[in-house]
Amino acid sequence: MTRQIESAARALLMASLLAATLFSAACDLNEVLAVDIPGKVDAESLADPALADVLVNSVVGDAECAWSNYAAAASHHSDEWIPTSGNLNMREWGQRKMELQALSGGVLATGSCASNYGIYTPLQTARFQNNDIFDKLGEFDAGDVPGKAQMQGRVRAYGGWALLALGEGFCSMALDGGAEMQPDQVLGAAVQNFSEAISGAGNAALVTSSYAGRARAKLDMGDWAGAIADAQQVPEGFKFGADRAADLDRRQNYLHRWLNDTNDGISKHGSVADHFRDLTVNAAGELTQNDGVADPRVPVETIGNQAFDFSTIHYYTTKYTSRADAAPMASWEAAQLIIAEAAAQMGDLATAVGIINALRMKSELPEWTGGASASQPDVIAAVLAERSRTLFVEQGWRFNDMLRYRGTAQQIPFLGEPGSIHPNGLDQTGAEYGPVTCWELPLVETNGNENIG
């Protein structure tokens, strides 16, 4: 069933309220003209069981749009793309200069869901909507709202994804004007949301996606056994994503819109990075570049045109071909790699290597023969490398791995850092990279929250 988008839900709500207002005026023109229509719907008007579906779909629309923005921004900020924008703000995303304590960073971080990488406000809106609508549903009598418990579970499922992104991408967080929180505290809230969704959503796809989301949150928190147990609930072939459409800005797949659309003269703000082009796997199953069997998991092409900086050739991925393509959130492949990473962290190297080779087999690629004798650090690194290809430009995973393994033997350098394709701090045009890794709390939070110094 096609999901109702949040804008349509709100339009329906406003139309219903306006119709009710006109009806109650009993055709008295003076009364109609005297009505003061507010800019926002008041809370009392939403306390109507007949609006339950509209309220739930509003949460879904907010969360899907916020996730699409987050996943695109995370991919752009990672090492999957080199900066190629002629737009200052978008170029600063690719150059890791988007310091959210600065004005330019604040504009984008707190922008709307329809702006280029508005992430903080959309994610916080989706998270708040999750709590607010969950509580409103709780006030309705079950007899007036068929499937009330399932609706609450649906709300919790999407709220979990918003919390997951806030916990993964930001250095710290604050919720509802509270004290500054560390990522694990936010991820713990995501786990709670997903747990409630698993218990109440009813819908099989939502329950499975919640297991996938909870597995990811537990992996982020180092709960290896818990991550494995949840990821094992995701069946082969499962895919779950944010529904997108090309007709409205807030409904578009923003990764394709801002980075990948080679037919749009102003949307090529990034080009697939050099080390993700022409990827191969050699006969021994080692991940290579231009040496072996072409890796179909990282489909990259170019038609030779220039990116938006009018200097760099634009390379794009055919993983996305339209602004209406779904923005992936969870999949069986992602769950398998969660199991592989957690198993390797617990010393079960055979399971991790087995999953790597099983995924290779599905893509008709050579098995990793060296895995049988590899050390634990090497197997963990191999899982991360396998994920970089299997989930290339998907689900914000690369950015997440870069942050989680920072300062370890498996560290993945950001562009501009030693060990990256731009090791001297300069991009391909000679412009300097900035220092940003995880995103800071924006000025709107630190200035407006009395509980944060």
C-alpha cells in the first residue's frame, strides 16, 4: 500500500477542519468571515479518533523524509564522494567544513526536510512526532480506533529510525530541551522504541525492520550478542526503505537529487570517489581495483560531463536512477554484515568469514580464501570493507563505520586525512578539507537549551 505522505496528511487535516468550521457557521456569512483561521492546527482539533490514520501517516512522512536527508548527508560527508559543488554550503559538506556551531552549518543542519541536507530539525521533528502522536493515540478509546495498538507500534518503529540517526551521526545530543546526552544514551532510546514496535506493530515488515534497526543500534553500542540475536530475525530477501517520489521536494530521494543525478546541471554536488570506481575482486578473493572480476555491488559510471564545480568529471552510481527511488533503511544484507561484525568482535571468525563468502557467492564473486587463516583484526577490517561495497551509498553505513572505528586499528580515514585518497588535507582542486567528523549540536540547540552550557 502506498504510504500517505506527511504533506498530504496535513492538507487533509486542514481541509477537514476548514469544512467543519464552515458547516458550524450555519451559512451565516458574517460568522464565516469572522473566523480566525490559525496558521497551525490547535491541539484540541487533533484529539479526534477519526484522525488517527492521518496522525500516524504524518509521523511516517516526517521520519521518511528525515531519514532520506540523513542518509544522503552521511554519504556525502563520508569518503564515498569527492566534493564537486559550485554551491558554497554544499561544497562545505563534501569538504567537512560544515561546523554546526557556525552560521552556515546551522542553516543547513536546522533547515526543513525540503532543504539541502536539513537534518537536525527534521530528525528532531520526526522523533517528537513519534512521542506526541503515540501519546495522543493512547488517549483514544480502543473501540473508536480499530488497530490502535498496531498504530502505536508503527509510530514507535519510525521514531526508532529518527533516534538511530541522531545517535549515530552527532557527537552529542539533546532531546526536548534536556541535558546533553552521549550517543549511547540516544541509541538506548532507539532500542526502546524498536522494542515497543516489535511488541505492538503487528505488521510483519514493520516488526522485521524494527529488529533490523534494533540490531544496528545494539551493534553501535557494542552489544554483540544482542545485535546478532536481532539481526537473525531478518529473513533473506528482506528490504525496507523510505518511500520517495519525484513530484515534491520533501519527497525526493536526496542522495540522487543532490549527488547522483547526472542529467541535472546543478545537482552534481559530489562525484563518486576514486577508490570506489572500477572495483574488482581477484582470484584469491581479495578486494581490488582494476584487477580481477568486476564487483557488481558498486556500479559506477560516467558520461564524461563535468560536475557542478565545472572542473571535476562527474561519476555516479546506477544504484539510484530516479529521485523517486526508495531511500534504503534496512535489508537482509545489512543484517548479515551486522552478524559478521559482531561475531568477529566476539572471536567467532569462522562465522564472519562464512558470511563474507556467502554474500560473495550471491554476487558471483570469488571467495576470500585468506579468511581461513586471517587474524581477528584482519577479519573485522574485512567485514567493514565488505560492507563498504555491499551497502555502498546506502543507509548511512559508511559514515557510521568511519565514526565507530575512529582511533582503532580498523580506522577508516576521512578525505583529507593521512591514508585517504587525499592524504595532504587538500581535495582534487587544491581546496582545503575541514576538521568535522561527527556533527556537533547546532547553535539553535546550544543557544536555546538552558540545560547545555
